[in-house]
Amino acid sequence: MIADTPPLALDTVVFARGLRLLGTGRGRPSFGPIDLDILPGEIFVIVGRAGSGKTALIESLVGLRPVSAEQLNVCGADPRTFAPAVKQRIGVAPSGTNVERHFTVEEALDFFGALYERRLGTASLLDMMDLQPFRHRPAETLPPAVAQRFSLALALVNDPVVLFADDPTRDLDPDSARRVWHLLRTRRDDGRTSVITTNHLEEAERLGDRIAVLDEGRLVDVDTPAGWLRRARAPVRVVFDLPRPEIDLDVLGQLDGAVGAAHRRGDTYAVSSNHGFATMRALIRLLDQHQATPRSLAMHHPSFEDVFFELAPGPRTP
């Protein structure tokens, strides 16, 4: 059961201007300057290649990394000098969980829950993250997938207004990952915010209300999934399956809106287009002229993955 802690009455729950990571050097990630506005009641996803600064950014926002910033505010206070009241309102699920002493899962949830004024019950957390079978097991002996769920349970012990989670579906099977997705969406519906990183671009597109793209420590931009897709430079593809008659690829390449050469693999044809519907109409007319009925006909738009690799090309070679 979710506690009754009301969300903060703020226009932004995370506000950063000119944020830079300090103390970087050889082999250490860096980023900045970065400007961020993260809103109440959204799932905010940070993506980027390994070493782009995703984890460092999360840790900086919760006061675990030394940073400089013109302005930095998380839940109403600067994380570099977090007030105890603000600590009560955030939860942090790092990429790895280190629980001191030899706590069992249940003991750890009880212990850390006692540190907060408001908290979720241990039984609720065990049910929420499917940890009941492991409640009496020492936390340090948990397999990776269970340890990941346990890390999230610890971060949720105070039902935080803002949850910061570093790759929360890492090591999880599809059912457990879906459970985490449902949890994050339920939090959003309750007006709470979740700031997560992920290495799975499809997950970011399906789950995120807004997505921040990092490229070698540089914030490319922040946008909604639909907004990112509107930036795609890659053409759409009109694809159809036709055993016979054969269609001349040169003719397909000259359809309205078509760009480049058409391709065929087996019975499947593909035509790239800058004007998908115009190409689709022209193709239907062409098929009608040949008295041909395709087994399937579809238009494939660029995905967020396509846009990501266009706008975040990764390491530059000299």
C-alpha cells in the first residue's frame, strides 16, 4: 500500500543549470555543463552509451558526486547541502547494492525503513518486488536479478516523491522488468517522479515520458519519445510481401517519394521513402496494374534507436 505522503508543490522536482562533474580524470566519467528541468509526475529516462555519464549524472543529482553548478535544486534544496527533510522525500537505487552487516532482506527493509518518518510496510515492499521467497535470506547472497529487485525495494522504503534508479531493469527477466515498468507507471499516476537510466533504447521509448540523451558527457537534448521521432532523418520504409508476379526494382525505386534503390529478399520488397503515404499510394496503383495482391503491406517508421544513433554518434576518431 502506498503511503499518503503528498507530492511537493513544485513546478520542477529537479532543476539544474550549468551542472558539471568535478574530480574527473583518466578513466573517470565526466559531463557538463548540463541544464535539466525534471517535472513532477513523470518518468524521466537518461540514455547513452557506456561511459557517457549516465550513472555519474544520477549520483551527482543525489549528492554522491562532487559537482559545480550555477543552480541546483532537488525537491526544494541543493543536494550538496541536503536538508534532512529533503532526504525524506527521495529514494536512490544504485547499480549495485551494498548492505552493511549480515542483514536478511526483511531485516534490511525494517532497519532502513526505521530511518524515515513515513514508510511503506515491509510486507508491502516484499510483495511489490516479489521478494517474499527471499525474506529470510542474507542480502549479500542474493542472485543478481533478485539483488536488483531488492535494491529497488530499499529505494522505495519511504515511498519517495522522486526515485532515482540506475538501470533498474538490469539483470531482470521479462516478467520482473514488466513489474518494474508497472511500478514506475503507478508512481507516475500518483504524481511521483522517477528518474532512471537504461541501456535499452526500446525501453526508454516505451516507458519514458521524456528522454535525455547523453553523448560523451554532453547533453544532446531532452524530448518526448514522439518529439525525438520527429527529428529522424532516416526515411520510412514501405515493405510488402509478394510471391508473384515479380516487380521490377528499378520501377519501385521511381515511385513517388522513393529515395535510393529498392531492395528484395526472397518474396519481401522494401522501398525507402521521404513521403511514405505518397509512396504507398503509388505502390498500390502499381500493384493494381499488375493485378497483384501482396500477402502483407506495411510502412515502417524510424525508431528511437535510429534517431539515437543519428544524434549521438559516439566517440569521434581523430
